[in-house]
Amino acid sequence: MADAKKLLLKIQRYNPEKDAAPYLVPYEIPLDDRTSLLDGLQYVKDNISPDLSFRSSCRMAICGSCGVMLNGEPRLACKSFLRNYANGATVEPLANFPVEKDLVVDFTRFLECLEALKPYITGNPRTPDDGPNTQTPTQLARYHKFSLCINCGLCYAACPQFGLNPSFLGPAAITLAHRYNLDSRDRGKKERVRIMNTENGVWACTFVGYCSKVCPKHADPAAALQQCKAAGALDFLASVLSRKKNRGAACGDKA
Amino acid sequence: MPVDGFAKIIKAAKRYALLEVLAECADYRLSGTVTRYLRVICDPGLDLHVQTITFDIAVVGAGGSGLRAAIAAAESDPDLKIALISKVYPMRSHTVAAEGGAAAVQQENDSPALHFADTVSGGDWLCEQDTVEYFVGSCQREMIRMEQWGCPWSRKEDGGIAVRSFGGMKVPRTWFAADKTGFHLLHTLFRTSLKYPQIHRLDEHFVLDLLEENRRVAGVVALNMMEGELVRVDAGAVVLATGGAGRLYRCNTNAGIVTGEGMGIAYRHGVALRDMEFVQYHPTGLPGSGILITEASRGEGGVLLNKDGYRYLRDYGLGPETPPGSPEPKFMELGPRDRLSQAFWHEWKAGRMLDTPHGAVSLLDIRHLGREKILERLPFIRELSMQYLGLDPIDKPIPVRPTAHYTMGGIATGGDCESSIKGLFAVGECSSVGLHGANRLGSNSLAELLVFGEVAGRNAASRCKEGAAGSSASLDAQAADAEKSFNALLKQKGKEKWSVIRNEMGLALEEGCGIYRSEKLMSESIVKLAELQVRVKKVGIADSASVFNTDVLSLIEISHGLDLAEAIAHSAVKRRESRGAHQRLDEGCRERDDENFLRHSLAYYNKGAAPRIEYAPVKITRLPPAGRLYGAEEASRDRENGKKDNG
Amino acid sequence: MATKRKPYVRESGRCWWKGNPCYRFYMLREGSSVFSIWVGLLLLLFLFSPAVFSALIKNPLVRLLNSAALLAALLHTKTWYELAPRALNLPEEKLAVLVKGLWTATIAFSALALLFSLT
């Protein structure tokens, strides 16, 4: 096809063993209506530069591998269509994470944050012999939206607080912890709220709100963080009140 | 970093105060190494900086089966150290893309015996019936366990579990979480695995080879993709849970990582690949990309139309027509996948499908389900259609076509998941435990991951205690060999490209080993694959980097892929009958031939030559081979049997 | 064993917010709070010396500042009403109703306050 449409894609390259800093390289990509950015990257790897490194897997926006910055905006490569970028586009690795090679970032920080927040059902003594828990559609709906997170990390790239303070536990990890707090089967909320209320927990969020805008699954991390702040504040209030009550009781004993 | 900073980290790490460690490390931008250091500090025996790490069990692959196996092993003996090795982060595994659901008896009008009969006849009697028996009896327990681990199963109004209909299943028994069941299962398993400190993840580690001595497994050699260094993992038991090989085909529903090297590694070690000729075509993939449109869209009541708007399945032994929106189990659109894909092929050859630039398509119409039901039960299908086709299935039918989806065959194991190498287990799509026979029923594979993941994990936990082969000179030599051949590959020069070989292999399989096969086409594919085996040795590697070099890994994936493609093609050409997903058009091979071929094929690796194909008997316990009937034909047979029983 | 990794860290500079419209709007939203200090000072002045206050608010510059403060307050109200209710775990439809309710209450209250101050 001689008259096939083409597009100029500038891709950030970086080989840690050779380069002092990343740089942009232009590539010409043929495209049609359905060419995704991921197709474009694979085209480059297949045909022009086999040494281009990027992560990808499902190519249907559910595995969360292929997050990149497309014209400065965090996006899934498989869910971005090149037809919308007629004037060319720039692809860079996901912001706020250290760049390891080309478009590959070090993503372990996210997993560590997730792990720290204990995102699993705790304290429910039921065993398979007891049969499944009862959970009505209304109870399911309370947390369902927050369970849609695919761990792609776009919200971390969108979060300026995470950029400025890499200790922040971050939107997705907190959203998933909150998902368990809202689950009728879970009994571990207290411990999670304690962790969320630490210095680098929910209070590091200033509600920029960009995380929810870029979330490809509409899991709404900004809302989750707001709800965690409310829960944290209530928890604090409760602890102050109970401390007062205890002190009162103690005084009463003395008298 | 100042010394006191490091001291603080160590102090926190010793208390396993992960939060404090994270905070300290982030200040020094130590991200990416925290968990690693933390675990070394907590467990001095586990120094990840030396090239050999000793575990009790190594699980290779961290999708549904790998995670389930790792958890089962940790639960059956909390003192075990388990390595969970995967070339991607666990959440990226292809289990994530499963949509429809997982099978387990749930309704009162259902029973394990009915599930058994559906599975065996769906597999065209090539199933190990004792394995199926164990499976159907264990599914429900595993589903309940998932529920208790937090899987958001879709519910009925009263809070009980909802089930939906699926192809080839007589009674609705598919548990589902909207149309993202695999996603929710995978994430539930992954996050549950975080509970067990004995599970040590080696994320983004690509397994290159197995270590074994006297047919006893001793560990694996893996590449740490980020560091570009080889790691030797010694283990008393190894569980391969590496998934299928759908990516061998040009157009498929599978993720890019489903390249089959787990099967390939076992194969090169002399383990048989069983029933490789059976490759399932899913009847509803998106044209071009192959993206999966779940069978649940038909289970909920969607219908398939040809270009005249006619529900063609009634002409292929699946009728009579059921009213749109009220599907009947095992009728019409709820027939098994092999039959539906074959019906598509006939309609296409008769010129009754729509032509598009991405090939012929039929139409999947779910409009009559209504907006509300589509949004509740099939939101992901709607999102995929809108994103990748630009059409809303609430208003327009979805163009679909059959697409390579699932490898029924794989590493031959017994019902205990152990292969012919002692201590080497295989589970999930990479294995052939004997469950699916010649055609898998939809929603049996997610159930398989859980049921047999548990079996493999539990059995690996007891096997590993028998002691590994240790670090003998022969194992050292094997590890050194693995390193040498990897280094040679890194420096390989040549004019060929792996991408070209991948594309030609995909085309060859599609032409020769697609929905319908013939001697001539299969022989052509075999010649082509042999040619590609020569050319793959001449692929040049352009990437010189150690860090995240996916150029060389793609080559490794594709060279294993070629071995598997040959196993598929040779197993297929030698099976001179039609059964399940293996349908032939040539004279004398168009019918099922139980006399000669009610047998498993076993492909053995033959370095530099065509695989050796042998056969093994099929275990029949309860259900002797019979005609595989659907729709009205089955109903009338059931009526007759009923009469006989009563009389 | 020396690692071959050399992760490249992109620092967030002081002008991190300039490149992205969402961040710029965030800075505007947060910046609008400066005007509440101004209004606060003005009200304090009214408390201590009503006469000076009455004279001052007629000054065109002060009028300009107060108009800006009004706009800032409106912007802040809008964003606050959109964001704050998310702290309640409500479905989108109910959220929309709540936000409408908040606006109705605000307009009603402002109208009453205006009516009261004019009479």
C-alpha cells in the first residue's frame, strides 16, 4: 500500500549501559483506523528497532502492563488509538517512576505499597465447609467500583504528590485497601485505617483529582482517598473520645 | 546514602515493619530493591545476591494456577520456602483476560454427575474419566474458597451466588463476576498470596531451563530480566504453570505473553506433550485483533447471525431455534465451541458470511438483551466493542469470527499433576491432566486452575521433602550450559528476524491446523515449520543490553514456539479421524474412529528432527463412548433413555 | 556482582504544574483560597472600625478585588461541591442529586442573606 497513512511517533529511548540520559527518536508508523499505540510500538520492534523495550501483554486494556506517557498524558498504549494523533505523538515512560530501559520503568514501588496495606480478606473465620458468605448486590456495589483497579500505575504517574514525595503510598494501593474496608466479608479495616493514617498515607493526598481522570477502568481512586480520609478522621475522633472516656473512668476509680 | 539511613532501614526490616522500610527507602530513592533487601535481612539464608538460591518449591508462572499452587503449598506446610517465578508481574498473567466464568455445580437441579457427562461428551470422550470425576467433585469447594478470599462473584438478590448458562453445559453452573471473572480471580489470588511470607516472588524472571538429574527435578535456571543476570533456583519440586500457546497462531484471543515456552522446556527434557493437535477456536473473537468476546454474551441470550440475519446454527445439529434472549442449555448458541466454529466455517465457504477487510465475519447480536442487562452482565464486552470496533452493542450487532483460543493439549501429567520427571508438576493450560479431551467446555478452564492448582501445590509440598538432587557436578554443568547457550544467543548474528518467523509460523498453523484440516494442508505446514526451524538459527540479535532485553527473549519464545508448532502439526497429521477440535476434510478421516483413535497422542522431542508420536490409552470409567449430540437430537435421546429406564 | 542497571530518575521541579492543564486548574483552585484571607481581613476591619470599612469598600481597586474574591469563591464552591461529596460512597446518580441539592441550598441561602442585608 503505497498511499497508506503514516504517522511520526517520537519514542523515548534509554539504554542504561550506554546512555547518560534518555532521548527521543522519531519513527514512521503506518496506521489505519484501528492501529493502537501498542500496535505502533510492536511495529517498531518488529520492523525497525528490535532493541526497543516496552511492557505489554493482553492488548485489551485489562492486564495493566502497557502504561506510558502519550503526549504527556498517562495512558494505556493498547487503549490509545493513533488515528487521534494526526499531528504525531511523543511516547515516554510512565512519569514518577525511575526509568530502567526505553519505556520500561521500575514498578516495584507500587507492589511494595500495595503489600504494605494488607489488601486481602482478614479476620473472617468461615471455611469452605461453611459455604459462601452472603453478600447482596447492594453490599457488592459498595466496593465494586474500587475492585476494578488493574494496577496499571497510570494514577501514580498522574499524581504530583507521588512525584514530589515518593514515600506516598499512592492512589491505587489505597483504593484497593479501601475496597477491602468496604467489603462486608472483611474484618481488617481497623488495621488498614491505622496504616492509611500514617504520615505517607491518605493525608499526603491533596485531591488534585487527576488520578481519577486518567484511570482507564473508572475505579475513581480520588473518591476512594476522600472516603479514606473521612474514615480516618472518624477513627481519630473515636480514639480521642474513647481516650477521654477511659481517662474519665480512671479518674472515677481514684475518687 | 548515609550509614545511619541504612541502619534505620535494617532496624525496621528486622521488625518486618514494611511501612517504615518503605518510607526510609523512598527518601533515598531505593525503590525497587526494598522487598529484596528486606527479605534477605529477615532471612539470612536467602541471599538474593548470590547466583544460587535454594527453595523448597519453585512455581514457574504466576497466573491463576501458579498462584493457587503456591498458596496451596504454603498452606499445606507453612515452613516451606516457595519461589513464585514469572516473566511478568502476576497481575499481567493471561488469566486476567478470561471473561465468562468458572464452572461448579450450584443449582439444586444440578449434580457433579451431570457436570461429568457434559465435560466428557464435550471432550469427545478423550478425557481421563477418573480425573474428570475428581474435578467435578472439587469445583464447588474451590469456588467457595475464592468467595471467602474476596472474589466479587455476581450475586442473586438474596445474596446467594448467581450462575449463568455456558456452551455445552446442560444446567447453568458458571459462576461469574460480571464479564471479568478471570480478572477478579487473578487479582483475588494475587492479593491473597501476599498474606503468605513464605511465598517469595521473583517477578520478571524468565525461566530458561530446568535442572534435573536421573529424571528427578532439581530446580530451574532463570534470567532476572531487570538485572540481566542468571539466577539458579534449586528446589525439591518444580511446578510449571506457564499457560498455553495460543500465540503460535496468527490470529488469536491470547495475550502476547502466551508463547508456550513452559511446555517447550519440559518437552526438550523428554516429557511428552499430550493431545497437542487439539487447539480450540473460540467462535467469537473480534476480526483482526482476535480480542475475545465472551461466550457469556451467548449464555445471557445473544444470538449468532449470518449476513442474511439468519440464525444459521439450526442447520448444524444444534436446533431447533430457541427464542432470542431465552437460551436453552446445549441448544443453538449454547452448543460447544468446536461445533460453533465449524458451523461458521461451512457458512463462510457457502458465501453466507459478511466480508470485511479483516476477513469474513458473522454477527453476534445482543441488542434484545436491553441496555440494563448489558450494562450489568456484559459491561466489558460493551467497552471492548466501543473501543476496538467503535460500535455500541446496545445499538448494533458485533462482528465476530472464530479465533485460536486454547490448547487442550500440553505437558502430560497424571491426575496428581506430576509429569514423567519426578518432582516436576504441570498445571493449567500448559498441562494436559486429561480434563478437556478433544474440546474444552467454556468455564472449565478457570475451574481447572483452582482445582488442579490446589492439587499440584499440595503434591509438590509433599514431594519436595523427599530431598532435592542437591548441587552435584552434573547440575552445576547443566546450569553452566544454560548460561553458555543464553550468552551465545545474546551474541547470535544473522539476517533473519524473529518477527518474520513468528508471522510465518502463525500463518502455517492457521492454514494447516485450523478449524478444518487435510493431509495436504498439514503436510505443507510441516514442511514450512521445518524450514523455519533452520531459519530461526540465523536470527540476529540487535539488542546488546543486559537490562530488560526483550529482543533475545522474543527469540527464545519463538524457538520454543516452533517446537510446539511441530508437535501440533505432526500429532494432527497422524490422527486420521475427526474428533472435537480436530476435524479433517480428507476421505476416510471425516468421522470419529474409536477403534483406532480413542487414544491420547504423545509427542516426544527429537532434537533436529520431527517429533516422535506415540499413543496411550484413554481411561474410561463411567461413561462409554457414545454419539456427541446437542440440541433436539440430544433431547430425543434423553427421552428414549428415560423410556428405557422406566420400562 | 555489580548491577548494570542505572535507573534514570526524573525529578519533579518547582514548575511541575505548568505543563498540564489539570495541574494548572488545581493550582488555580488552591490559589483561589488567597482571596478568603483578603475577605477575612476586610471583615476584621469592619469589626474594629466600621467607618473605615465603609469608606474602603467604595474604592474601585477594592471593588475589583472583591469581585475577584466573589469569582474565586464561586469557583471554589463549584469544585468543592463536585469533590467533597465523593467522601460519601454513593452511586453516581445519587451524587448528582446531592450536588444539585447543595447548589439549591447555596442559592437559597445567598438570596435570603442578600434580602436580609438589603432590608
